[in-house]
Amino acid sequence: MTPPAKITGLYRYPVKGLSPEPLTNVGLGVGEMLPADRRYAIENGPSGFDPAAPAWLPKAHFLMLMRDEWLAALHTHFQDANHTLTIRRNGEILAEGDLETAEGRAAIERFFAAAYAGEIKGPPKILASAGHRFSDVARKVVSIINLGSLQAIEDMIGQPVHPLRFRANLYVEGWPAWHELELLGQTLAIGDTRLKVVKRITRCAAINVDPETAARDLAIPQALQRRLGHADCGIYAEVIHGGEIALGDAIAVEQPELL
């Protein structure tokens, strides 16, 4: 029997690799990610991405925390109303631009090209295509982290671990450690919304980067591999019945109907 649990964190990441944005509530559509989640990516040298025929590409083609930990020092905000991305560091605005206009994208691209010329592989370019999302996996998913598993990792390595290292959409409190890994194929109910668990998340070196200091200061996947024999933490789920979800909502494993 799965114990009761609730949503204690809700986040989107409008630009892949850049800042999380906290939400209090959000509407989920069938087969979709959170609105604007991973809507844009920053190409790190030519990738072959074609906006007219968008196809999934591995994250190595983009700026990403797994390799580019310096991204965590940038604090970004995306305004849905005017598609404007603002990049700050230590409170100072470094760049700003409407990501739906050539001029706005160029302003952001110039910033990365000038400020991080020695860190990037090629010309940075803002990528987007209507309806496309730059997920780490080749499907539109919602990522979920069990805070019980996070506590187990803290006990394992003997120090605090910031939850946002995991860049999840939903953070869930109330499940025992690693319970989420047992939910593959099951349906999660959040009010009228339903999400089907489709994949365990295998963690990469991105979670070794502290989201507050931008320091690569831990070795969490290696610790998981040593202690558990795998580097999985968290799950991906697909929305199979849409609806509104919010902080504090109960999240339950739906029991299959008996025939």
C-alpha cells in the first residue's frame, strides 16, 4: 500500500540548462510537459536541429549543467506574456531579449558568445520550434523527485543535498525512500489529473552541481552506483488525463479496478 503523499515543490525550466522557476499551480495537458518547460535550448555549436522538422537530440548538443556548471551562477526569468528572458548574476541584469524575435535571440546569443567564449564549443544559438520541447528523453514527460529518496542520499553521503540539483517538475513528500522506483507502469492521481509512470530517471553529473554556488562539489551518481548498484533517482511520467495541479495537492497511486 502506497502511503499518502503531497506535492511540496512545482517547477518549470523554460530554457534548458538555465534557472528553475517556482510555480504555485499549473495546468497539464494530455501528452504534454508543463507549459513552457524546456521550450527553448541554447545550441552549443551546430547541432543540425531543424525548426521546420524538429527532432529530439541528446542534451550534449546544448548548453547544460552536466558539462557547463557555470550556468548555475546565472539567474534567469522568462515572462510568458512577452517571451522575454532576463539573465542576471548577483542581481545585475546581464542580458535581456524576446526569444520569439531575431533581435531578442541575438541579444542573448551575443551575451553567451562574449562572456563564455572559452567555455563553449561553437556559436551559441537559441533554438525553438512550435510544440517541440527539449526534454532529456525523446518523449514529453513530467519529472518527479521523491524527497524521501533525497533524504536517503543525504544519509548516504553525509551532507545536505539541495533538491534543485535534480531539476524536477514535481517534488513529492510522504513516500518512503526509493518508493518511486517501484511505480513503473502505474498511474498517479492528483485530483482529476492522471500521470502514468513511464521511466526511471538515471542521473548524470548535472546533479553534482550546487544550484546556489555553481560548484561541482559532490559525486552523487557514483555514490548511488556504489551503494545501490544503479544511478536511478526519480521518475518520468506522461500526462494521460489533463487538469490543474498545485502545491499541497495529494498525489496517490491509483489502484487498478478489479474485474
